[in-house]
Amino acid sequence: MTMEAWGQAYKPNQDWNHAWGTAPANAIVRYVAGIQPLTPGYGEVQIRPQPGNVQQVDLKLRTIKGDISVKFHHEPDTLHLRLSLPGNTTGQVYLPFNTKKAVVKMNGKIVHTAYADGYFRVRPVEPGVHDFEVYLADRP
């Protein structure tokens, strides 16, 4: 439930039954967590988080195929991302990092992937639960 306006100063006689007050919330799903459909019905999705100054996100999105969940912890020198994709859904995962001089792991194994525009791209990612880790290459 959300209020009719963003504060009493904007509308003093508001109530709590207005779905349009949640309109900015979809930006959290689509941009901060980065979940966007690439095909109708979420058959293929893009996961491209844009954390900015946000250090942690834990989000679940219900789709017609099932739940997609993204959980990440982001710091300047490391990124941990856990992704859960439902059956019949594949993904393209973009891992934000501030340098291409990093190690990228998927499910504990190093993957070699391209770096462009501040992201490592991993694809295709099959249905299931996957753990991604990115860290500086010179880390012990």
C-alpha cells in the first residue's frame, strides 16, 4: 500500500490505496537489481545490476515462468552475486566491476569473459541457482 502522493505537503487529504504511488519501485527491479526480459514471458532475461552506492540487494521477481531472484553484495574490490533462474528461462548476466583486471568465477570456477562498459558478460546462463564472484586479479 502506498499513499496517494509522496508527502502531506503535496496533498493533505490523501489515503493509502493508490497503486500509482509505487511506480518508481519498478526501477529497483529493472535497474538496481537489473532484471529485464529479453523475450516475451521472461524466456530469456538480462541481469545487469547497476548498484551505484548500494552495497546489498536481495530481490525476488515473480514471472510467468517462476521466480527470478538476484542477491548481491558489492564493494569496490569484490562483487558476489547469487542468481536463481526458473526452468525454461535462460539469462545473460552482466557483472559490474571497476576494472577489467579481475577474476570472474561462476559456481566456483573461473570463467573467461569479455569486459566492456564496466561489465563482465556471462552467457548463456542456464536455469538454476548460480553464484558469481568478481575480484581483483592481484588478490591472494
